[in-house]
Amino acid sequence: MTALGKLVDSFSWPIYCRSYLATLGSLLIGLGTLIVSRQTDGISSLSPGWQLGLGLALFVGIILAIAGLFGSSRTIERWADSWSRHEIAFVVMILALPLYLLLAPIYRRR
């Protein structure tokens, strides 16, 4: 229980926002590539609407992951707030916890 208490006491909201955005971006990238990899002819077998949607999801995912890892703290908090206003955000918040545990020691040293 002391390890959990230490985690709660040293919780950093900006670092958690970074892990949230990086996780959300990774999910968009991963789901987009999973859908394309399941097609027999690749992305060319999809309709133009699906191609546009997958391209947009990959682009937004890359932007979110890069911004989550390298953006300024003020930008990160605003983006995380605007991207977490839906009920599904709770699932992404839970998925972001392992990445938070990896990023916390790195960003605290800075």
C-alpha cells in the first residue's frame, strides 16, 4: 500500500495529460493501421471516404502523439481538456496509466 500512496502523493497532472494524449494518438494510429492491414488489397480496396477517414485518423494520431510527448505543458493541458469531454475518455484515461508510470520519472528529472 505504500507504493500506491507514493504514486498518489507524487501524481503530476501535466505528465498525465502527456500520457493521455500520447495514448489517444497511439490508439488512433493503431486502429487505423489495423483496419488497413485486415484488407486483402490494402488501403486501395477501401472506398474513398474510408481512405480519407483513415488518413485523417492517422494524421491526427501522429499529431497527438508528438504533441503529447514534446509539447509545452500549457498546450498539453488545453489539448487534453478538449479531447477528454466524452464518456469514452474514461477508458482512454485508464489505458494511459501505464504510460504515465513510464513518463513520470523521465519528465520529473527535467
